[in-house]
Amino acid sequence: MTDIDPELPAPHHHADVSGGLLRPAVFGAMDGLVTNIALIAGVGGGGVSPRTLVLTGVAGLVAGAISMGLGEYTSVRSQNEQVKAEVAKERRELERHPEAEAKELADAWVRRGLPRDLADQVAHALRANPREALRVHVQEEMGVDAEDHPSPWAAAILSFVFFSIGAVVPLVPYLFGLTSLWVALAVGGFGLFLAGALVARFTQRRWWTSGLRQLVLGGLAAAATYGIGTLIGVSAA
């Protein structure tokens, strides 16, 4: 068995902070929760029947999930196409003006505190590996990974699925035969708090702080739509 030097720092790992597939999943679930909680609160505030409220909630779920999926697909694909275009532009610059690009990279490192001689040496050494040179230039100049492109299909599917999951939460009481708007809103509020608490596992925030933040934000949206729905319902009556 290999002995571990007690004076060496313990190995540690970092979470993926680039967004990846976590972003569409989290945004989808949060959007589904807030959208349908606010929608149900607004329609319920207008005094409609439970049947109409459930129909509205289901319609909101389907429309919102499709919209989220299409929007996420378009967004990620457009971003990938823009990154690929900029990478191609940088590749052409490296082929046409290698010395100028190497100096530009060295200058950037010098501004960060690297000695000029060392910066020039590393920048020129990269020219021996065009693929790595392109990756470093793109990372330094645009802040993106030239070879890491998220899948628009995966983002779209995750957004669609998690929006649907979030949107169905406030409808659960009605699906079990309950007809109270306040029970549905309470269940939706619990879903918001739980979603916020789960996000805290990735952000290292206090779980109850993150949960309360989501609950408050969703509550404000529900309160606004409930007030509007009540006013419209009273005016129509």
C-alpha cells in the first residue's frame, strides 16, 4: 500500500462550473414551478372552477415545456455556431500571422504578471502544436473551450422534461381529487423550496437560504398574478 505524505495537501475536486447540462435542468424545473404556480394563482384568483383551473395548468405545462425546449435548442445551437465561427476566424489568423498572434498571447500573459521572457518562450513553443495553440488562443481571447460544444438536443430535452416536472407539482393536489387552490399553492411552494435547497448542493450555499430565496421569488410571482386575477374576476362579475 502506498504511504501518503501527511504534509501534502489533500486531493480535491472542482465541480463543473461551465454550466453544462445542469443549467437547462435547473432553469427548466424552476421555470416550470414558477410559471404554473403563478398561472394557477392568477386563474384561481379569478374564481374559475377546479376543472377549468386544471385544464389551464395542463395547457400551461404543455405550452411552456415546448417553448422551453425549442428556446433552449435554438439558444445552444446558435451559441455553438457563433463559437465555431470565431474559432475558424482565430485559426485563420494563426495561419496568416503566427508571429503577431504569439506576441498577442505573450502580451496577455505579461499583463497578468508573467515575466516577458517566459511569456514569449511559452507563446512561441505553442506554435509547434497548432491544435493546442488554437485552444489556448481561443481560451485566452474569448474565454471558451474550442472543443467543448454542449449538445442542443440534450439541452432541449432536459429543459422540456424538467419544465414538465416542475409545472406538474402544483397540479398534484387536483390530480388526487382535492379542489383547494391554497393546497395547490402550498404544494407548489414546497416544490420551490425543495428545488432551491437542491441547487444549494452545487453552489455550496446554505440549503435553507437557497430554498427560501426560491420560495420568496415564486411567492411574489403568485401574489402578483393572484391579485390581477382577483381584480379581473371582480370586474367581470
